[in-house]
Amino acid sequence: AISAHNARAGTGYRVTPLAFPHDPYPWDNYPYDYWNIWVKNAGPSPYQGQETLDMLTRDHQVIVFKHCYPVSAIEPDGGAGDVSSSQKTLSNYKLQYQALKAKLRSFPSTRFIVWTGAALTKTAMREKFGGNDEMAGRVKQFFTWVRDSWDERGDNIFVFDFFALETEGGSHLLDRHAQDAWDSHPNESFARQAAPRFAQRIIDVIEGRGDQGR
């Protein structure tokens, strides 16, 4: 879709995929990990082999980041949140996202797009993560907060609401969008539906229409 837009509009937008984080850092891309690499250990040098925002923003005008589906295994809060905790709770996630927002805004020449998190199927949430309807409620609560409260108009941060596409307004990845009821990776049919929307979201953000939709 971006190549077609380039051909049609005479633009030269290029997308560079980047596995992040990668070895030697654990393959964890949850709110804690972005906070750990980009906020706590910010600076001009890599942290455990990972590019900091100070480095990435030198080479990229738009940076997109996402979470894999275990982000949706949100546990009950055990008390006040702790920004430096890797435990997946609502309070921790919100503190980490608020710190990330402040950091992202410190690079006003770069635009950022964050995906609302990948969802779990109902079976996977129950059988792989010991989850229930309460966990599903926490997941929906968090990504609704990201979309409706954390994301603010007029800054350099934008949201692509992938969670809403996967769940169609619910709390779980719908089985018809998944590889199967146990595997929460999206299937090819769903990916073909979502990819053009994501490409258009990137184009809209680049061209100044980022606040007009998600």
C-alpha cells in the first residue's frame, strides 16, 4: 500500500523493519522493556545491544513500536504501581506508558506510532496464561485507556488501534482472526485485512492527518 501510494502521489516513503528488542536482550517487548531501554537507560550509546531513542531518532522520522500478545496477560494489581517493575499489571503499565510519553515528546521532530497490544484468544488466555474474564477486562481497560486518555491530540504520538481490529470491540482475539483457538498469532486472512489499514495509518501520520483517526 505504501509503494502504491508512492507511485500514485510521487512520494518516497520507505519502511525499515527492525526486530526490537533483539539478542542479547531478552525477546520481550512489553511496556517495561521499552521503558527500561528508552527511558531508564536513555543516551547516545546502546543498552545491552539495543538502540536507544537518541540513536533511532537520528535515522528515522517516524518510529512505530508494538507489543507481542503476552502483553495481554495482565495480572491483578497488588498495590501501588512501580515503574521499574516488569510485572504485567495495570498500574505498572500506566506508569511506564506515562514515562514513555514524556520521553517520546522530548523528540518533537520525530513522530511515533504505538500499536494497541495484540490480543489473546479466549482459549489461549485461559489455558496458556491462566486468565479469565477479569484478565480480559483488564486488557480492554488498558488499551482503551491508551487510545482514549493516554493518546492526546496535538503532539507527536499517535495510536494504531490493532487491539480493536483483532477483537472487533471485544476483549479477546476472535478465533476467526487467529491461527487457531490456541495460537494467538493473526492468520493470513486477517493480516491481509489489517496491513492496508496500518499502511494508511503510517501515511496519515506522515502527512499530518494523524489526529483524524486511529
